[in-house]
Amino acid sequence: MAPQYVLSDYVQQAMAQAVYDKLEDETFVGRIPCCPGVVAFGTTLMECERELRSTLEDWIWLGLRLGHRLPVIGGIDLLEEWVSLG
């Protein structure tokens, strides 16, 4: 896998695992179960998905910056890739 696509592939694989629910007030909540704390809300499903992707990207960057062990998703170990690129 080419290094320049690792992050994009990771995000795509994680988003494929997203779970969405419609709330009582007709808004949406989305979460990615394998990524603790990655939760977003939106007035539409599309807005919720955009917010979830943004939250995921921020979560990834912070995790890499702090050296947290991020989950392996789709066979991609971001921390290993990050260290090998650095």
C-alpha cells in the first residue's frame, strides 16, 4: 500500500464501520464503534456523516500526535505507518 494513501484508506475503512441512529427529535447521531469517542450529530444524515468524518480525522491526528495506540482497521496500523514515515 502506497504511504500517501494510508490515511485516506484508514478513514475510508473506519467510515465503512460507522453506525447511525435517528433520534427522537429527528436529528442523527453517528459513531464508529472501533474508535472510542468518535461521535457526531447532525440535523440530516449527510451532515452527520460529514461531522463524523471530521471528528474521526481530528481523533486520528491527535492520537498520532500523542502516540496513542489507534485501532488497526482494514489491516492498517496507522501508528506503525506513522513511525515508518517519520
